[in-house]
Amino acid sequence: MPSAHTALRSIDRAATFVCASVAVALIAAVAGSLAGYRLLVDISDSMRPALRAGDLLVTERVPAASVRRGDIVSLADVPRGGRLVTHRVVAISRTGSRIVLTTRGDANPATESWVKSSTTPVQRVATRVPALGRALAMLGAVGLPALLGSAAILLAVVLRRSRRTRA
């Protein structure tokens, strides 16, 4: 049977691991944001099978002129209150500095057209993490601060305990 000291040591290690993981995730999110990346959660199956509802999408901010046919992009649909639409680019036409991106969800028959300046930034999907978006969405506006607060408390406990051990 493990001693109380061994059990506390295991709890300290687990708490340290959780705190370090949260810190690394926060640093990565801030660095990614500064580099033009954004995390989005796909909310529909319009891009099935390439993307599924609940996937976490990592998008990169690029000028519209760099988008190519076949890319998956997220664009703000102004008539729908700026809601992001994530679809595949099926055609591109250029007239001077204006670009018309024609998109369609892989599971949809209808297309949409988006007129952009060649320098207007758009979000191009760089990668996806299956189902992780669903887990993050469940955390919601209350869960994420609670998780971060718990990690901060665990870190404080670990640091305090390690000071006592050294003294």
C-alpha cells in the first residue's frame, strides 16, 4: 500500500503536468494568433467528409489573391450577421484587383460567390483536429475560465508544496 507521501507526490506530479499543459496550450494559442492563425469550430456537416461538425479548424490569415481552387476557406457572410461559412473554393475569377471566389460545401449542391479585393485577408483552413472543437465548445464561456482557474490554483499548491519541501 503506497504511503501518504507517495500519494501526495503523485498528485503533485499530476498537478504539475496539468498546469504545464495548460500553459503550453495558452502560449501556443497566443503565438498562433499573433502569427495570423485562428481556431474555429465547424458547426455543420456541409463539408462532409473533409470536415465534420465538431472538428476544430486551424485557419491561417492570407490575402485573397493567394487562395487557390480546392482550398477550404472561412468567409464572413454579411447577410447572415457575419456568421462564418467554411466551404471549398471551386472557382476563381479575377478582374483587376477584384477577385470572385466561388465556394461550395462538399455536401451541398449550391454555390456562393464572394467578391474580395486581392489584398483582403481571408481565413484558409490549414488543418483540422477531428472532434476537438466539440469538446472545447462544451467548455463554453464558463468552462474555460474554470479550467484555467483550476490550473492556476493547482500550480500555486504545487509551488507552495515544493517550497516547503526545500525548506
